Amino acid sequence: HWRAALDPQRQGFKGQWKQIDESGAQPSSERQWTLNLTGAGNLVQGTISRPSLGIEAVPIDHLRMQGDDLVFTFRQSPGGEIFEIRGTLVGAQLQVDLYGTEDYYGSLMFERAG
């Protein structure tokens, strides 16, 4: 498993991802979710942001990628609610579902930036 993470052809998840709406347009920067994923060897890490919710470059935790499926958690703030994102990578887009501790918050679409 970890050897596959070293293969550059299997690292299509890396980079910056920005939320888009149903029409493909990006929301205002304050209301937009942004996901940054980086990798070094078999270590994958990242941050998630949405300024209007006070989420500014929050580290993601418990990241797991199997095939094209990506799952990770993050806290809105230290000691705050834990959120989980479950997504599927399809080319330059990432379709995700956002879950809170008790609630489902809906689906989001991300597109690779740049």
C-alpha cells in the first residue's frame, strides 16, 4: 500500500482544490471551500479552509485514499466539532459529501485549481 503512494502516477490527488457550484462557477472567496493536499514520499497531508465559517487552513486528519476514494476528518476549531469528508476523485474534479458529528451537510464539488 505505502509503495503505491510513492508512484507519481498515483498522486493525482495532490494540489489545490476549490469548490465549484452546479454551474461550474466558484463561490465568493469567503464562502468557498478550499482543500490543499500535499505529499512527500508516502506521507499525505493537507489543510481545508472556508473563511465565512472561521475555518482557516485547518489541518486535515485521518486521511485515507483507496483507489479514487478519499476520506478525511477535520475540526472546525481546536476542541470544536469534528467533520468528515468522503469523496471520489474523477479526473480534475472531486465530488464529496460533508458530515458533521450528527448531521449530513450535503454534497460539494471541487475542481483542481490552476
